[in-house]
Amino acid sequence: MLHAFLHVAVPGLVAFTFYRPRWLRAWLVLAATILVDLDHLLATPIFDPNRCSIDFHPLHTWWAIGAYALLLVPKPTRLVAIGLLLHMALDYTECVRVGVVAPGFAVSVRPHLPAVRG
Ligand SMILES: [Zn+2]
């Protein structure tokens, strides 16, 4: 529930900080990017608090995130791109919370241990 709140509050903070005086309009655009979560409807179960969304749902894959980064370039799509990337960053914090540090990569997160010399 805190996570859903952050998807509304953090865009509000970004909009209020960087998009005054029309921050309310910017907030609406940024918050509307939560629609990207419609891809959860393709998953079973639709909601799983212990699942890492990044690189799991189609609109949360690294390919999609790369496309969102490209949308930063043209000015008309920039605000939507910021909203989508902000969304992915917030979803990533959930991945870390459930213990997935590098979603989609088979990377060991074990700490480096010094070599044992015999
Ligand atoms: Zn999401």
C-alpha cells in the first residue's frame, strides 16, 4: 500500500519541484503513467507483493525501459518518459525489498570472499 502511495506522492513531489507553476498538470501526467501497470493483468496472480515487476511484466522489461529512455529525447514525450522511468525506479525499490538486486540478470549477490590460500 505504501508502494501505491509512492506512485502518486513521488510524481507529485517531482512536479511541484520542477514544473511550477503548472505542476498540477505535470503531476496528472506523471501519475497517469501508473497505467503501465495494466500489464499486471497478464500475470497470474495479478498482484504478488513478493514479486519483482522489473523484467517480469511486458511493459516493465529492460527493452521497454530502454524505449522509455528514448522517449526522453523528443520534448512532447519527455514528461511521460520521466513518469515511466520514475515508475520503474519506484518498482525497482520493491525488487530490492524482496531481495532481487539485478532483475533479469543471473548475478550473484554474495559478498566477495577473499581467496583461501592453503
Ligand atoms: Zn509497475
